[in-house]
Amino acid sequence: MTDVTRSSLELLYTISRELTTDLDLHTVLARVLASSSKYVGAERASVIVLNERQEPVEGAIIVHDRLVPHTADQLRATLEHGLAGWVMRNREAALIQNTSLDDRWLRRPDDAAEKSGAKSAICVPIITRDQPVGVLTIVHPVPDFFNEEHLALLQAIADQAGIAIYNAQLYDSLQAAHRRYHELFEDSIDPVWITDFNGSILEANRQSKRMSGHEPDSLSTHTASDMLDLPPGWLDEHRSALEDGGEISQEALLFSHHGSPVPVEVHIRKVDTGTVPTLQWILRDLSARKALDALRDDLMAMIYHDLRSPLSNIISSLDMLNMLTPAADRGTMQPVLNIAQRSSERMQRLISTLLDIYRLEAGQVVSDRHPVDVNTLIHEAVDAVQPVVETKNQVLHIDVQAEIPPVLADVDMIRRVLINLLDNATKYNSYHGEISVIARMVGDEIEFSVKDNGPGIPPVALQQIFDKFTRLQEERAPKGLGLGLAFCKLAVNAHGGRIWAESRVNEGSHFIFTLPVAPA
Ligand code: ADP
């Protein structure tokens, strides 16, 4: 290796080290200019940084080793009309021996002959990953000062500058992204925690401090299980699901320094925040919803309760009227009285069902259970739907196994379950359709089933129909609230039984439920 080659390599190494050790764009640009003036011998140097649309976004100028302020307009003018613009458009370096003889040179007031006059200049493009990211220009007050060696050295500086600018921009955008995500984290209206897989809180946002009343420092000494009333071992139970990328949701109470615990819905999932796997916990405050639910439930219970007694009075008055009607008037009065009686009984069943849904959902047990004769139970239920069966010219079969033992049930509640199923069978079945009610003993249970040959239920909906307010969106479907089957499920389950549906679309539906046999 010759001395010249060695000293060029050493110079390149020095320049590379000087330029690439910093990640701040302003510092990088200042160093590029300092190297250009120090190693190439420029009196004035400028660098312009471009964005991906080739617009100038940053720039720096030094004159006699002093950084001077520049304006965005100055940069734009140089890039549009001056030598830098030509270099950028042609992606080619330019060496100008005499600026006053070259049209590419943008003349400025200070270039006038009586001021600094003719100069020499070199301008090179800065290219990284095949994209122009800037342009570097140096100027010397004496024409014919620069030669091809200066040009090669400046191009080497520009190549190093390209890497340094690219790294600085990358770092800048990473920093900006980090700031943006940090702001999103801090400004979230829900409390957010980042914990490890043992639930130790590593980070908590502003809102979580506000809701829990814990100071930032004290939060990081807590675990999620200290702060929430999660069942013991809950996090361990869900560990593998979380590790596999699943999201877990759970209602819990957040213990607060402010006073009573806050009801929250917790959503947890794994996030990649670095080398250690962490969990993100988002806590949604449920206080307002819970308060509204409680208010609605209380209001509903009050309404159902207060509707029941006047309705009972109407029903007993109608009974009385029935008894007191003289035999001569029965022919005309009876149908009207029947309609009034059946309608009020229907209303009474609906209110009791709504009240039962509310009570059973609240976990109330069915205490009023007695041995109930299956035949009587079925005939009473069938009686309630008989008028509709007759109006629709449907055929109803009853098939009860001989010597069937009594079931242990709240008779009023289970009668309403059967009426609901029969009601649906007549309602959704067409005119002249067939309905059967069957009861038989299976093991130590009695199995009741209500079958129809109506439109049927698609397989996907066979479970959903037992949820509250679920109605299948059929055109011209009969009216309903979607509460009947939800009540049936709650009532049967509360008796220790099971209920399910089987069906083939266009062939019919089959609802089956079981009840325990009454002990002998
Ligand atoms: P509602 O009858 O008030 O809509 P239910 O809870 O009793 O509410 O029933 C839920 C849904 O299940 C009904 O809307 C209907 O789409 C479907 N369904 C229930 N019983 C039958 C049946 N026998 N035949 C066909 N569809 C039925």
C-alpha cells in the first residue's frame, strides 16, 4: 500500500467516524460541513436535506468555520434554480472552476464582481439506498482552486453523510413514533398498565393513577392482583392462552385509595415491548353502567310487582262475574268473558315471567317446589294455547307415558315454561300444522318435549335462541320479545334440569327439557 493510499484510507476512516457517531440530524449536518471545510479546503459549505418528495426539509451553511442561519426560502431557491438543483435533477456531481462563467451557478447579490466575484465550487449529490437524500456544496473564493481529487474526497464525505443522515432520520422517526405512542398511552381515557407475566406493574398511565389514587411510584411496587379482586391463581390459569396471543376479559373491582372499589372490565393481552414478554391491561370503568343497570332492574322489579296485584284483582273480578252471570245471559256473555279472562291470564303470565327472569338472573333459588302431576301439568298448559290451536286449525297430540311419576317443581313456573314452548310451536307453525307434547321417564328424570312441523331453526341458532332478546330475522315473523326461551332456560336450570332444541330447517323444531322426579 502506498503512503498516499494509506493516508486517503485513514482520512476516510476519520471522516466516517466523525460523521456516524451522532444520531442528531443538526449535529450530523454541522459535522459534514466542518469535515468538508477542514479536509477539502472550502471557505463556504452548505448541505440541504431532502424528503422523499425531493423537497428541502433541513439545511446548514458554514462560512469561515461559522454556522450561519439559513432560511427555507434560500434552500428552495438554490434547489430550484442553482447548482444544487442541477446536481439533484441529474444525480451527478459538478466541479465548477469559475462560477461567473457557469450558468448553473445561481448568482446572489454577494456574488457581484465588486464583492466576492468569481469563485470555484463543487457540488455532489448525497445518495442513500439509491434515493437522493440531500446535496452538499463547497465554495472557494479563488477560481480554479478545486481539482478532481477534491471532487473525489467530497464525494466520499457525501457518501458517509448519506449513511449518517439516513440513521439520524431513522432515529428521529423512531423517537417521534415512541413519543406518539407514549402520548396515546398517557392520554388514554382508560387506565392502562404494562405488567410482566407475574402481574407486577412495570408502567401505568395517568388515568390509572387518577382512578386508583395511587402515586406513580407506589403503583410500580404493586401487582395486578393487589389492585384487583381477581380470583386466586387467575393469571396463572390464563397464562398459556395469553402466551398464545389470546385476549382475556374479566370483570373485577379495582381497589382505590379514594374510597369504595371501582367496578371495571379488564382486557389483557400480550404485547411486545422489548426482550421480556409483557402484558397490557386496559381497565374500563363500569361504574356508570352498573349504576344504570341497578336503576333499571329496580325500576323493572317495581313495575312488575306493582302491576301484579291490580291484575290479580281484575282476574278474580272476572271469575266472580262469570259465576254471577244468570244462565239466560251466558250465551252472549260467555265468549266476551272468556276473551277478557284469557287476555288477563296471558298478561299475568308475561309479568310473572319477566319478574322470574329478573329474580333468577340475580341468583334467587326456586324454593316453592312440590311434587307435580305430569298429566295435569300438561293439560293445563295445553288449555292455555287451545284457542290459538283451534283458530289456526292445528292438530295437537298429547303423549304421556303411563304411570309417570310426579316431578319436583314450582308448578306455576314450569307450567309457564310449557306454555311458552307450546305458544312458540303454535305461533311459528302454519295453519293446519301439527304439534305434539310428550312426557316420559328417562333415568331418574322426566323428559318433556314439544315438537312441531313448522319452519325449523338453523343449526347455528339452536343455542343462541336461549339468549335474551334473540329473535331470528325471518320476514313476516310473528311478533315477540325474544324473552320466552331465555326464561325457559333459567327456570329449567334453576330446577336442576336441562333444556335444548333440535331441528331441521323446513321440517320442524323439537324442544326438550328435563326435570327431576319428586322423591317418593
Ligand atoms: P319470541 O318468540 O318472543 O321471539 P323466544 O325466546 O320464545 O322469543 O324465541 C326466540 C326465537 O326462537 C324466536 O324469535 C324464533 O325465531 C325462534 N323460535 C322459537 N321457537 C320456535 C319454533 N317452535 N319454531 C321456529 N322458531 C322458533
